[in-house]
Amino acid sequence: MGAVHETLDALRLVDHHCHGTVTADLDRAAFESLITEGDVWPGVSPFDSPVGVAVRRHCAPLLDLPRHAPPEEYLARRSELGWREVRRRFLRASGTDVLCVDTGFAADRLTTPPELAEAAGGSAYEVVRLEGVAESVHAAGVEPDAYADAFRAAALDAVRRPGVVAVKSVAAYRTGFDLDPARPSDAEVTEAARRWSARGGRLADPVLVRHLLWTAVDLGLPLQLHTGFGDNDIRLHRADPSHLTDWLHLTAGTIPVLLLHCWPYQRQAAYLSAVFEQVYLDVGLTLHYVGPARAGAVLAEALEITPFRKLLYSSDAYGVAEFFHLGALAFRQGLAGLLQERVDADELSLPDALRIARWAGRDNALRVYRLPDDMPGGD
Amino acid sequence: MGAVHETLDALRLVDHHCHGTVTADLDRAAFESLITEGDVWPGVSPFDSPVGVAVRRHCAPLLDLPRHAPPEEYLARRSELGWREVRRRFLRASGTDVLCVDTGFAADRLTTPPELAEAAGGSAYEVVRLEGVAESVHAAGVEPDAYADAFRAAALDAVRRPGVVAVKSVAAYRTGFDLDPARPSDAEVTEAARRWSARGGRLADPVLVRHLLWTAVDLGLPLQLHTGFGDNDIRLHRADPSHLTDWLHLTAGTIPVLLLHCWPYQRQAAYLSAVFEQVYLDVGLTLHYVGPARAGAVLAEALEITPFRKLLYSSDAYGVAEFFHLGALAFRQGLAGLLQERVDADELSLPDALRIARWAGRDNALRVYRLPDDMPGGD
Amino acid sequence: MGAVHETLDALRLVDHHCHGTVTADLDRAAFESLITEGDVWPGVSPFDSPVGVAVRRHCAPLLDLPRHAPPEEYLARRSELGWREVRRRFLRASGTDVLCVDTGFAADRLTTPPELAEAAGGSAYEVVRLEGVAESVHAAGVEPDAYADAFRAAALDAVRRPGVVAVKSVAAYRTGFDLDPARPSDAEVTEAARRWSARGGRLADPVLVRHLLWTAVDLGLPLQLHTGFGDNDIRLHRADPSHLTDWLHLTAGTIPVLLLHCWPYQRQAAYLSAVFEQVYLDVGLTLHYVGPARAGAVLAEALEITPFRKLLYSSDAYGVAEFFHLGALAFRQGLAGLLQERVDADELSLPDALRIARWAGRDNALRVYRLPDDMPGGD
């Protein structure tokens, strides 16, 4: 094993976007529903997919099982150990030092950021999901012409809580990015809030989604944007981040924008990161879904033109602690594989490779989120 | 050669989407026109392309010629053997056990499904192309307000014939998929049929294309959809299957939808197959056009997140019997290559690899089309 | 090293699309600004990117420095040698025999085509950028109803100068390709010219961009089109060349159309080249930005279905002479690597591989631009 693998294996990662894990033991149906972006369909087990194969291969050994253990054995052993121990094992194994936790989506009771930090032996920060804030404001009842101020006040309250380092938007799920890029007028927002009150449901009005993105600019914190791959609530072609170009022009010089996941638009995201100072990207979520067998290929596309200061690591783990381990493993192996290959071909010097590894796995995130670095040797 | 290659080489394939071959000897111009999605242009022989190289490399030996035989020798020997013998050799060599034959496009007199079955030593079923049915109804003369009923009745007649297992649409060629997803009203269909009568030509009205897709839902059989790559009648970006998302939501719980070809949108198709129960995909047509040299790379992208129950094999052979052999060969080699590589890296167990190979090459199709399996060891 | 590498290393390339280099010594800021499609941002040096790594690896030795020399040493040595010597070394090293130079974009004083030819030891031709012609006409003052005639006359004058072999459009930057494909009427052009006069600025009116593309058809010379990747003035999704399909149908049988750069739409460009006689493509610009480490992967996608007569070489070098060397090196290594691999796997015969190499690197361009070939052995 080469020096790049050793360095990446030893690197304490910063996972700049993740979620909590379910605080309960999971039966097969519950577990399977958490390892797919689809549903659990008769005859099509999520175990029979790249991510299922990766769980059996790379997670089973951490539960003291042989590699490629059958699903039944895997789940039995998981229950035997109990969710607390399982969570501890996978978070420890992930080698994650810092976690930035999106607390805005929780179908289940989830592990809190401090609990994740303790399990990982690191520290945790919080990411505020703005759609959740807006929907709370709306649910509490607000006059349409007071919506903008109420949302902004609630968002400011939310981000001023200790430990909040970023905001997030799932605009990709609500409208996609082919939006009018301009900041909407007060009158437009009021009118849209009126429509929302009349129609109900979640925040999905294009004017209000635009308003939310511009409110993020006002808040001044880095903005994480879901892009690309997700569940079937996405219209994939509208989640192509290149549709954000006009908005990125208008907001240049304001907040950092972090493109999450990106697959299959990792090249489009790379382009944006190469031509807009404020744009960064990761291939979180993608890494565990494609598994270590393809993580290197996806990372290679993502890195084709991306400045090395612009790639971050995230697991986007949600629900099951396995994804902290799998994401970290796929990232370490994938990135180390491609860097080592370039070192071996003398396309890249070893010191440069080690620097890139450390930047992508740790330093870039510390820098964007202005987090303290208690590890020696960073930049 | 590893166990996965051996298993895939021995596997009797189900080719869930193919066409007949021309029942005549072909001169150079005729042959060349059948091995390109373009035309035959002066100075740009289709032999000087990936598919042409693959024909000379992999088909020449089956005609008792050396590998990489020159086009002239290849075509001379092909004529010498005669089209019946050529057809027999390539279909036998393909190791195809079951063929689902789209009988709806025939510029030439083509081999019929029973003739293909005999040549292959297997069995054949039929796929009804719905645009052909609609155009026959229209050509026969029908009042606009009777079109919907007449089309439905004709489609029902067509699919009730023995051996019909699926319908197909080439909506990708007619309008693309960025259509209103809703079922059109009777009045809309009548009005559109009136426009068609006035304007003539093939079925290309967006309302009638939508109506056709919804009629497929009513028929209840699996629906094959051309997506991605084809001749220059396609607007490629409009053949991206992610544009089908809203329609897939509306039709969830009804019919299986099989995305054909997909390239260069194999990742978009994979996404849909991962989040919609009813969606399946293949990379037929693509496999012989990119050739064995790239089939593995395309399959690797197609399989990044696709559930292993959702990938099918098709050749999409049309016109020349070579494509039955080339498609099968590219599929076997490409899939075996990527699975064996994962087995060798211990990313996948050998039993899992063999199961995935059998599912993709055979069992998934038998299951979707509810075909009998006369081979031992299936699922 | 195999025979394909040797042949490609020895091949005198035709660079069918490039620009001049800056005729001055460059300080760090100036050099960095020329090796990125973005800007130079604090803390994100363009040297810390794939292209920067490639410059240090592959260009440093030509300045008598060790591989992977640090940026400071690289730039110091570059200044020591002086821009004339640097230009000479990289152009000579590129092994380029013929250069087709786009003279239409010049933020700086640039090397002229004859100067490039002399430095390379080859010959140079000129490519006329039509937007520049239109903007000169506009800047000189023209009545709206005289714009069409004045632009055409100026364009005819421009292309009749000795050595002009092609025209180029940056429509991708101005409107993208999702345009009405039809030739605009005289009245539409006049009205649009009136709007332009009123609004000022560069040519960006959709009607005038269409008119420019149709004027290119009238001129009768090959048309180079920027597609895909560029600076942040691009809306990447609108620079997908598949949006040109309707226009390509309308202009079939007229002029050759050369799709430049293409990334990340190299597969879409390949599709167009496979189904339209008049379409050709290159992956210039991309090659040096992704560097030799990924040039092979990008070329492999570009060649998946592209007829071997349809791929051309360009560097798209601009500003720094390094890009002539890097582009040529990445092309030679990338193409040789993928062809040799296929020869080694017996997927391609060696004579075919050598023919493809020579076509892509040289003969295809000579043919499209009808240039004399003074090298023995061409076609």
C-alpha cells in the first residue's frame, strides 16, 4: 500500500454534511428502507444493489462477521449488538473528527449532533435547513405580508444558536434550479406567501424558493445546496447545478456555496467550482451509493478540472451509521487510488498528492466553515 | 479466464428487445447503411468507426476469416455464405435463448420472430410498436372523435395476438419526453386527431404522443421506451429519460417501464430505476455501437446505482445478424469484466457476482415479461 | 513503449484551433490568470489544480527544471529565459506542423499567426471570429436596416484575406444553442439590429446570433463552434451541442461544422458527429485543463461512437505557450494509450490504430480545411 493510502487512512476527516442516525434497533424492512433512495419493493431487496453489496462487504467485519455476510446474519448481529454499539463502531471506524450535521430532516428520532460527536470521538456543528425554518414560520401562522420578515427573523434566530456553521437548502427538491435568479420584490413574496397560505403544503412556490436562496445570502453563512441524485421527489435534470449560473453571478462576492452530492452532474459542478470563487463541491451520498467499487471513478470525474481547494468530503450519512463508515472508506480508497496512480505514473509529486488528500479530506472544510483545527500540520 | 466469464459465456441470454434482419444479400452500400445510425457519406465509411472495427474483429472469425479482415473480404465472404447461413451463424453464436422482437419498424423485408427463433435455436415473442398501430388506424381513415377508441381497439387487438409480451413507443423520436405528463382529455385528443388529419404525416402531435403513452398504461403490458441515442431524427437532450419523472409518478403502480439504450443518459436511467419500482433499463444498441472496447465502461456507469434486479440485456439488433452476436459478446465481456474485477478486489463475492450475471442476462427479463424458464437454476 | 505511442509522438500535428500567446514576460498574477478559466482568487492558486500540476510536471523540464518544480522557480526561470525563448521551446516541443489561429479574441498583444508558425517551424492559417466582425460593423455605426448587408460584406472581406480557412462563432457564450434554428427574416434582423443599437454592448441578441450562424453558412467556409466548457460567461447546459440538432438539419449539405472543446458533452458531440455528415469534433481546451492524467478518459468517451474520420486535434492554446505543448502531449499520450490498449487486447489491429492516430492528429483537419499536405504517407 502506498504512502497516499496510508496518509488518507490516518487522516481525521471533516464530514461537512451529514445527518443523525435512527436511535432504535431496525428490522429488515426498516433497515432496507434506509439504504435506498427508492422504496422497498417486493423482490427487489436494497441488499441487491451496489450499496447493499458494499454494506455486506465493508460493514459486516465491523460487526465481527465475515465479509459478504448474508443480509439475515448481518441484521441479526446488528440487533444483537444494539443500535448504540453499532453507531459507536461505525462512527469510530469512520475516522471522522468533525461533523457538520443537517438537523432539518427527521422522519425518525435521530442521534443529535452532540451524540454523534461523542460516538465519533470528535466534535459536531449544526447546519440549519432553511426550508424547515420557513415551514415552521408558515405553520405557526403568519400574514402573507409579514412572511418575509418573519422568515428572516426565524432564520437569524436559528443560525445564531451556538454551533451553527452553515445553512442548507433543498431547493433542488422543491423547484429545481431553473429559476429566475433575481431577488424577488417584497410584493412578489407577499403574493407568493398568500398563494402558499391558500394552497397549503410544503414550501414549493418558485418565488418563495428564490426568496429563500436570497435570504441565505443575507444570513452570511455558507450555503449547502442539494444537487443531483436523491429520492424520486427530484426531477434530476432540474437539479443540474449549471442552472445556478445566473444566480451565482448575482451573488458573487457574498457567501460560499457548497454543491452537495452532484452525481451525475459532478462535471457540471466541477466547472462551477473552477469558474466561481464561491463554489465548492463534494460527492457525498454518491460515494456510499456507488460503493468503493466506483467511488474512484466518480471522484476522478469530479476532480477533472476542480481546483484542489474546492473539493470537500461529506458522507451525507442518514439513518444508519453504516454510511459514516462507508462514505469515509469510499472517499479514502477512491481518492487515494487516483492520487497514488498519478504519483506512480509521475504525473503528480508525492508531496502534492499528500497535500491534496489533506485539503480535500479536512482542510478545505475547516477553511470554508472557519472551524478550529486542533490537528498538527494543517494549512 | 475467471468464473464470471465462464458463467456469462455459458448463459443462455434473453434478448428483451431486438428486430429482424434483412432477408437478402447485401452489397457494400446496403451493409454499411445498416451498421451506422447516420448515413453512408463519401470518405467516411461506417467500417471506420468503433462498430465497424468491432464487426471486423469479432464477426469475421464466424465467417471463417481472420480477425480484422478488411471490409471487402468480409463482405465478399458474407455474400458467398449467403444471408441465411450468415443469419444462422450469428444468431447461434449469440447464445440467445429468448428473443422479444419489435416488429414495428421495417424499411426492408425482415426475418420474422419465428424465423429468428429457429435461427437462434430458441423462442421468440413479439413487441408491438404503438406508433405503428396508431398510424395504421389513422391511415385507414378515422373521424377525429373516434380516434381514441379506434386506436385503443386496434392496440388491444394487436396485443391479444399470441406471443405478444410488450408494447413499445418511440415517443423519444416524435416529441421527446418533456411532455405534459397528464392523461389528455377526450376533447384534447379529438382536437389533436383533427390537427393530425389536417396536417398528415406520422404521429408527432404532443397530445397524441401523451395519449399513446397513457394508452400503453391501459393495455397493461410492459412498455419499452426508446431513450437516448438513435439516428438524427432524435433531439438527444429531449430523449433524456429523467424528463419522464412526472409521468412515472402518475403511472406508478401500473405497468413496468423499460428504458432502452439510454446512452449517454445511462446514469439518469439508473437513477430512475433506483427510485421507481416500475423502471428497468438496458444499454442495448449502445453495446454494439461502442463495441467490446467500451461496453464495460458504459455498463459500469449504468450499474453505479442500479438495483441488480433492474438491469436487462438487449441487443437491439436490426438489419444485420452481426449485431445479435456483437451485442451479446459486448454484454458478456463487459459485464463479466466488471464483475470479475470486483470479485478479484474482494468487493463482491463470487456467488453474488454469478447471481447478478444471471439476473441481468436472463432472469430479470423472464420476470418482467412473465416468460417461462426452461433452464435449470433460475430464480 | 508501443508502436502507437511512437507513431503519435512522431506525428506532426495539425492544431485546427488555437490562439496567440502573450508577447510579454508574465508575473505570477498574470501567468496564473492565463492558466484558469476562472479568476485568480486569494488562497486558491491555479497552480493547485489539474492544469497547474500538469504545467509543473510537463512544462518545467522544457525550461531545464526538474519535474514538479515549484511555481516560484517555474516562473523565475520562465522570466529568465524570456517570453520569446519560452514560446519557441513550447511550440517546437508541441510538434505542430500546421496551426489554424483564431485571431478574434485578444485582451493582450498576442503572437500573430506568422509568428506562431515561425516559432513552431510550421505554417499558420487564420480563423475569423464572426462576433468580432459583427461588433466592428456595429461599432463603426450602421443603420439597422443596413446591418445585415454590412455584416455580410465585412465577413466576406475578412474571409477573403489570404490564409483564412474557417470562421468561428462563440454563440455558446452569447445565447447558447437553444435558439430558433430558422434563418431570421430581413425584418427580424433589422428590428434586432435596432434593439442592439439602442441597448449597446456586445452581440447577444438571439435573432442576431441566429443570423450570424446563417451568415456563416453563406460564407461557405468550415464553421468552428465553441461548445461546452469555458469561463463563467457560459451557461453550460445551454452550450450542450445537442441543442443544435434542428439547425444541423436545416443546414445539412452546406458547411462543415466543427464542435470545439465539448466537455462535458463529448458524448453528445460524438452522437452528432455520428449522425450528421457535416459534424466534426475535438476535445481541445479540455485536454490541457484535465491534463494527461485524464485526457485518455475524456478521449475514450469522445471516441465511443465517433467515426474515426470525425475527430480532430486542437490545443485551443491561448495566452501561454505552455498550452501548445500540454495539449499536444495530452492528445498524443491519451490517444496512444487508448489505441495501444485496444491493440494489446486484440480489439484493434495495429495498422488500423496507426491510421486512426494519423487521421485524428493530422489528416482529418487537412481534409476538412482543404490544406496542402507536405508530409509523406497521408491519405
